[in-house]
Amino acid sequence: MSPYLTEKKKIALGIGFSFNNDVFDVSLSLNYGLSKRIELNADFSAYTQTYSFDGNKISGVGDGIAAIKFKLHESKYFTHAFQTGMKLPIANKSKELGTGKVDFHFGAAQGFYFNNFNYELSVEMNLLRRRDIIINRRVDSGLLQELLKQYDYKYEPELVISISPGYDLSEKISFYTGFSFSRNTRLNYNTSVLFGGFGIGVSKKLGLSIGGSSGVGETGSWLISTGIYYQP
């Protein structure tokens, strides 16, 4: 989550690509500055390719996200914002591209900028609806009962904390890096990710980004991402 908002009555459009050995995704985004303190956001996975639970390759339309962001405070160096949103279950549940359920998101972020140095700090809480259990006929009844007990809940609360310092190398090129930690309190596991990349201002209306991330420890999967952003 970024603490910065799109200008009032301005629209920002984006298209992003992300991939690794197992996943490929194309996303579309739209941000609209409703006022000086309110921004509306929409993000949609136009195409996603991944693997099902049994290891078969699956592809199609992914889920969408709708959110609203409020600017809480702005000063010479700092900006603070709050955001709330929900996942729109557009993806095909039967193909295992999505859960077919609505998830909820709440987040707060701080931005700091001084000379060429900046950072973004965010704390998010995601309420993830439980995935339906796919039952294998070979599972014995005792193990099945144990699985049903473990999955007897409605939401998985997920806490995410991210810090991303950056530096402007020039008027048009910026560099960022960062660390993100998430904790699934219901299923009792953690994930940690290191990330970094560059932002390039091609013109006043057009921007590009390229970056990558890598999981830490057992979550050691890498991901490459690029984006094109346009503000009419």
C-alpha cells in the first residue's frame, strides 16, 4: 500500500506484468482522485497462469480488487493515509483460479520525503476467506476428520508489515528496495520477502517500472515484475 494519492479529478492507468517459473500474470489498474483527500482504486487480473492443487497448469481471468484510500495527514516531509478494500471474486472457482469468496483489506501507510531520500512504511490486515477443501477419495476417514477440524473457520487474518526506502538518482530515475513480512495468524505461518527495482519517468504523463522480489528462507520463490503507468 502506498500513502500517496492521485490528484483531484485525475485518472492514473496502469498495466503490469509479473512472472517466475510457475506464475504469469497481467494486471490492469485504475486510480481516480475523487477529492484532495479521497482516492478510488480498482485492480483486475486480466490474465493469470499458475498451477492447481494437483499440479496441473491452469489459466484464465483472475480476481479483482476495489478500494478507497483516505489521506489522513500531510506536512512538508510526511504523508499518512488509510485504505480499505475488498477482493472481487471474479476468477473461476471451479478451475481453482480463485476461492470464489470475498476477502477484506484494511491498511495504513506513512510516506517520508527529504531531498532525494524517501521511504514508505505500511501495516495491513487482510481477512482472507477460507479456501474450500478439495477431498481426495484416497484420504482415509480419520485423516479427513482431522482436516475438517483444522479448517473449521471462516476467515484467515493476515498481518502484513512493509518498509521500502528509496532514492532519486535523477529527476526521472528513482531506485527503491524493501522488506515485507506477513503473518497468517489462523494457519500459524510467516512469509518474508525482499524486493527492489527502478521507476523511470519517460514524460510527465508516462512512467515505467521494473523490479523483482525474492522470498526469504522457505518462501524463497522469486518474481520479476514490470509496469507501465499513464496519467492523461
